[in-house]
Amino acid sequence: MKEFEKQKHFLMDVFKSQAYIPMKKKDLEILLDVEKDKRSEFAAVLQELVDENQVEITKRGKYQIPENRPKFIKTKDHKKKKNSKSETSAKKQSLNEVAKRANRPSDANREPDIIGRFISHKDGFGFIEVEGQEEDYFVGRDNTGFAMQDDVVAAVFVNGTAGKRQEARVIRIITHGFSDVVGTYEKSENFGFVVADSTKMLRDVFIPSGKDMGAVSGHKVVCHINDYGDENHKPEGVITEILGHKNDPGVDILSIVRAMGIDTEFPEKVIKQASNVAKPVSEADMAGRNDLRNLCVVTIDGEDTKDIDDGVSLTMDGENYCLGVHIADVTNYVQESSALDVEALKRGTSVYLADRVIPMLPHTLSNGMCSLNEGVDRLALSCIMTFNPKGELIDHEICESVINSNHRMTYTSVYAIMTGDETEREKYADVAEMIDKMYELSQILRKKRKKRGSIDFDFPETHIIIDENGKVVGLAPYERNDAHKLIEDFMLAANETVAEHFDLMESPFVYRIHGAPDPEKMQGLARFLGACGYALKGHTDSIHPKEIQKMLESLKGHEDEAVITKMTLRSMQQAKYDTECKGHFGLAAQYYCHFTSPIRRYPDLQIHRIIKDHLRGRMNERKLSHYESILPTVAQEASRLERRAEECEREVDKLKMVQYMKDFIGQEFVGSISSVTGWGLYVELENTVEGLVHISTLYDDHYEFVEENLTLVGERTGRIFKLGQPVNVILDSVDEQARTIDFILKEFDRF
């Protein structure tokens, strides 16, 4: 009985702690490492706390102290807030205090075992990433030392492990990973606080009187943190920007953008410089360039595209194809180290969101002078390649040029021409035959690329349709036809040609590389495929892309195709930028770079400078030394900013899908299991929306996660949930803050 009471006291300490977030019983079991044979006793302890009204269960089955939300305690004089903190903190507890009762040894004078970057989790625990090490370190909820996302921390190892990971405890925060937080302001009489949008920022930020810029409750704001707080005090900050009310159209997306540190507006100096340099092409500008204005050039893009940075041309030399890929010469307007250049490097890439584009360069350039608009002279860098009928490159030239686009065409029109639509062929009669030859060449190039082993991960993408009020009114698949593939084939050809040219010159350069998959991940994929009745040929420690391509080809049209393709993609490394030409595994290419989009990607812009310095004979020792010193940083920053843009795009899509699905709560959907984890099943619907069936809602049995074949298996019934399995689900709830969707299996619907 004494042990029972001890467990109750311990659990109450956990529930009362400031760091605690309401959790379900199974989550508590995982967090507190409750053994299987102790689960019934643990449930009894929880139930008694509920019966005594010390703890309540929310509608979603989560345990918490009644009215558990931490609140500030008002003092008579908030100007003396720092002197009253001890009084406030005396009424609060944290998981750290629970740990202190376990007679933890002091860490004050300990040398750290590791130093790394802290990655926080919305449920309070975290991980530490150490540079150069593949494995990260688990940090329990009571061991975080109040570290926040991206903090650089010193930590020591603790006894025991979390799964396969070594466990660590933060003993010092060396540097904080961020100084600004985006969130919702809540105003009280003499002060306020900001509730961060990010679920990884677990503590509200105190805003003293007079530091709120006049914000009112419900405003989305940017808050600068002046004091990061400790176990006794909340962080304290000052509001630096009001984004708008949380219900205003577009503020939801803007909040995500600003939380990522992405600027939506350009500095006045940059705008002014863009206006000054955006002058029409003059005779002086054309000096020394190849005049290709009489060459038939077309641009092929989506209907809504404004930043057109590539045009294509094709002529025949006997049976050989002379393909021209003409890229906007952005470097003519964006000089190195100028305000425009510094801002472009800071942004790294344009960001394409559901309802807007955040450009790398001001619209004056990106949609104006640098865009290869129809019927106007434009400066370009041209890569003109000659291919024989087998698709072999037999000659090429890279030059500065001036072009004049004959037509601004769309994928829709070009595809119609390729498929014999007489109306479109008549409309574009002057280029229809050239389009036919382009289609012919693109098929040759694609076939050749496939023969060498290039992998095509062709996933359907979703177009999120948003009205003028920011409301999602529909989801539709993006159409990807042979016109899209034609442009892709030609851009790949130009990028490979340019990369090979400058690698053979041994010039400083920025390459796009994609490393071979990690052997362990390949072994895991091979085991998974074996469990599904498929085989991955070749040695997993040095697999060739052709083997992966063959395996995916064998699945065409099979019910497991989508799931296994996703699993395969997850086993790949991420592509990145590098100063060494290390090849591109996914494309099965020895040479590859990004040359074709300087309006929206900084590495392409940097490459153009190098090309022009070579073409103009300016690549002397000083220039070589200069590029060798700056390019590693350019490659590293471009890779980082690309990841940031991708994350921003994903988070916006997730938010808009959550908002769209909000209107369908309680309705039934057909989906398939897209991922299986220890905490449940992710189900993807036919409209590509994905949500979680939490393991705690599988009421018919206790399920164990089998990592080897990614299944959940019932202990008593032997029932199996596996990838690709069709399921009927009910939409249970959505959470806009966390951007999550929760389903329950139809058979377990209790409503």
C-alpha cells in the first residue's frame, strides 16, 4: 500500500510540473517506461487519482490536473517582476524538481561528454545531434535543462538507454538557437504573454507592460526574447512586429514564414538597386555576345509562372539534334557583393507556397528584366548541345548570348501539340514541327538516362486551391505530362553538360551531388522488401541505382507500388551542394550541377559568375583563390536554405490541409496505411491528406511494433497492420496549432 501511495505522489509531481503536457495513458507508459506486467497496477493508480478528482481526463483521453494551464501570478507592481519571481516560482514545479528527489548528482562542475544541437519534441523530450555522428542522443523530459530547439548544449551520459539510443542530460546551454518567436499574443491587465506557434517551444513568453507595441489578444506577433528564463522563470521578451490578427486572411501562412526566419519584404536599398539596374537591353549590353535573336526560342512553363528563367530551341544538323538551352543572365544585373547579391545569398532560394511566392530577387528583376518574356530582347547564357540519334553528346558550346523569345508557351499547349491537337498546332504553326522534334529528342534522352540507371520517383503532387480569403476550397492533383518531362530532360542535359565541362577544366565550381544510400538503410529496405515478397538485387553496401530502378519498375501498377516507392525514397540520402564533383546517385550521373534557374536559386547565380569569368578570360590566380575561399560557404548555406524553404512549404501545405479537413470531422474516408510506427498508423487518403490513427485507439488488442517489416501486431489476436493496407477511417479531430490530423478506424468509432 505504501508503494501504491508513493506512485500516486510521483505521478502528481509529474502532472503538476510546468513542463508536463497532457498525455494519454499509453504515452505515459512509454514516457515513464512502465513494464508490461506493471501496466494494470499503473492504470489503477491513474484511476484512483481520477476518482479522487486530483486528475481529470480530457475528451481526447489525456490526463491532466483540472484547469492545468500555467498562469502568471499578478503582482501589484510588474516593474518589480524580477523581485517577485521567487514568489511565483514557489507555486510551480517542473520535471527537474521531480528528478532532484531522486538524489541526482550535481552537474555544476562536470565536464560534458558531448556538445551538440538540441532538437526538441512537442511532448517535452528531445534529442542531441552531434556533428559528424550519425546517431543522436535521447534526452528525457526531465533532462532537457530547459534547452530549446536548435540550442547548442553540453550534456552528459546517463545510465540506461531509450530504445537503441544512448541517453543524455543537458548540463549547460552554450548558445541559444533562436532569438525570435512567432506566436499569438494574449493580453492581461498589466502584462501579456506570447503563446508560441511552434509545438517545440513549450513555454509561453512573458511580455512586460509597454513592450507589446499595442498588440491586443489574438494578434499574431514576432517576439524577441531578451531573457530565456530557467526552471523558475518563464522566458521574457518584447514584441517587435505585429503580423495581423490570427483570423485575418493570409496571416496563418505569414506566421509560418516568419517563424522560419524568412523575410517577405526586401530592404529599401535592395529595391532601389533593383530598379536602378533593370534597364532595357542596349547595344552596349550586347557587345561580345552571340546574337541569337533570329533563333527560334520558346519558353515552356505553367500558366501562372512569372519568373521565366529558361528558354529552349532546336535545329537539325542532318540527323543530329542541336539543342539550345538559354538561361537568363541574372549576373548582368546582380553584381557580386552588391546589396542585391548579399540579399540573394541570405535568401538562398525562392519559396513557393500555396498562395504566394517569396522571391529570391525583387519582382523588378525576377518577373521583369531577368525574365525571358515573349518578344523582348534578353541577355542569356546559352548551352548549345549537339546530340546524335542515339542521344550521345558529340559537341557543345557555352556562351554569353542575347535572345528574343518567339512564344511564351504553357505545358498544356505544348502537350496538346505533341498529342496532335489541330487547334493548338494551328495556333503555334511556326513552332509545331520544332516541338515535334523536341519531343523526339526528349524521348531519346530519357531512354538513354534510364538505360544508365536513373531513378524516377514520380509522386503525384497536390495543388491546394485557395480563395481570396485564404480559405482552402479544394485539393487537386498537379498534372505532369510529357511536356513537363520534355523540359526536365533538356534542363538535366544542360546541367550535366555544364558540370562536366567545368570539372574537366578543374575550375572552382558548385556541384549538385547525391550520395549513394547508407548501406544500413539499404539492408533495412532489403529486409522490408523480403518481408513483402520482393527482392532487391545487388550488394546493399555498394548498390547501383540501376538495381533500384529495376525493382521499382517491377512494381508498376502493383498495389504495393506507392508504398514501396516511398520507402525507397526514404532510404536515399538528401541531395545537396558541394564544391567537389561527387556524382548524383539518383540520376546515375557522374557530373551534375544547377545551372538553369539563377532567378530562383543562388548556386545557379554563383555558377554563372564563374562561367562568365572563364568566358571573358578573367579567371586569374586572384579569382581562383577568391572562389576557392567563398564556394564552400556558398554550397553549405545554399543547402541549408534549401532545406528551410522545403520545410516552410511542407508546413504551409500541412496547415492548409488541416484547415480543409476541419469541415469533414466525423465523416468516413477510404485510405491506405502510408507509415507504421511505434505510436500508430499513418493513413493517406485518396486526396493525399495524411493523418494518424494513434495506437491507443486500437481498442481490440495491445499492439507491438515490429520494426523489421514495419507492422503493428496484436499480442492476443495476431492481427497485423502493414504498409499499403486499405482501411476505412473516421476523421476524429484536427489541430491547427500542431498541424496534425487524427483518424480512428471505422470499426472502433464509438460515436
